[in-house]
Amino acid sequence: MSVIAYVLIQTEVGKAAHVAEQVAKIQGVVSAEDVTGPYDVIVRAESSSVDELGKMVVSRVQLIEGITRTLTCPVVNL
């Protein structure tokens, strides 16, 4: 069973397109879209476990230049 999550990303001004392009290259990222509103990029990601998801966000996503903050929202099936 895989873990699906949305990662909401805030970026520096003018960096959203670059961030979305770089995040989309990460293994496990299904999509990365520029959006308007309080977040600049929304990512849909999949991983084999919550731990793997956390490692992806901390060791890959958050290291991309231009990202100022992330919020990871795992999908739950109620």
C-alpha cells in the first residue's frame, strides 16, 4: 500500500516556476503545479511509507533553492 500526500510549498518571489520544475524531477512526485494563493506550488507525491515520504520531503524537496516553507498533507481514506 502506498502513501499519497500533497506537499504545499511557499517560495521566494518569482521562484515558483523554477521550484515546480525541479520538484517534478524527484522520484515519487506525481505532479507539481504552480498555483495562486497562500502557496505557490502544490505537489502530489507517492511513497511506500510515511517514513519514505518524510525522507523525500526533507532530503530532496526542501533542499531546492527558492523554497521557504513546506506543509505535507498525507491523504487519508475515511
